[in-house]
Amino acid sequence: MEDNKYKELLDKAFSELPEVLYTKGRFEIPTVKGRLVKTRTQIDNFEEIAKEFSRENHHILKYVLREAGVRGELNARGELTLHSRFQPSALNKIIERYYNEYVECVHCRSPDTELVDQTVIKCKACGHQEKVKGL
């Protein structure tokens, strides 16, 4: 095979690889940034957490409300208000459990996954698919 043809095929193969393979930085689970407002807890960066996880707001919202055992609502600015007082450490543990159950690939530990039909995690890095329990 000619060198030019080989290089052309190699360039084509690299262009078809997913961009995820090029990221080398270590993923860190975002920490909850919030405040207490009288008898309620407001998570100011809820929407950013959802974006970081590449998940729908309502899916994470359902999980957090179920795990916290309280009512809550999401406002137009992307802030979550919980109808109770919580320590940031307790909320961070809930977010970490969500990450472990619905974001991280169980096969390669990559955070680059997508949730298909709310029941299957598909990894963009290794292609592994894992069924998860629904909310």
C-alpha cells in the first residue's frame, strides 16, 4: 500500500473516532452550591449539574426528590427549591449516588454516557449498554 493511501485512510479513521477519546482530564462530580431560605433549601447550580451529567433536569429532579423524601420545584432560573433544610454534604451524597447509578459507565468508568429511554445507559467511550432501574 502506498504511503499516501495509508495516511489518507488513517486520517479518515481518526476523523470518525468519537471526540470523547481525546479528553484526558479527570471528571469531577460537581458539588452542590446552595443556601438556606427560611425553612427551605435552594440549590443554585442544579441546572449546571444536569448539564455536566448530560441528563434531563426532570430526571435528576425526580431522583433528588425521591432520595431526599421531600417536595420541591425547579424555577425558571434552573434553581431547585427543596421544602426542608439540608446540609450540603447530604445533598452532595445524593448527587454522587445519582452519578454512580445513572451516569458512570459500569464497564469503563467513563462519565461520557447517555440515558436511552430512561432505562438504558449507553457509553459513548466503549459502547457498553447497561440496563438501569427506572424512577
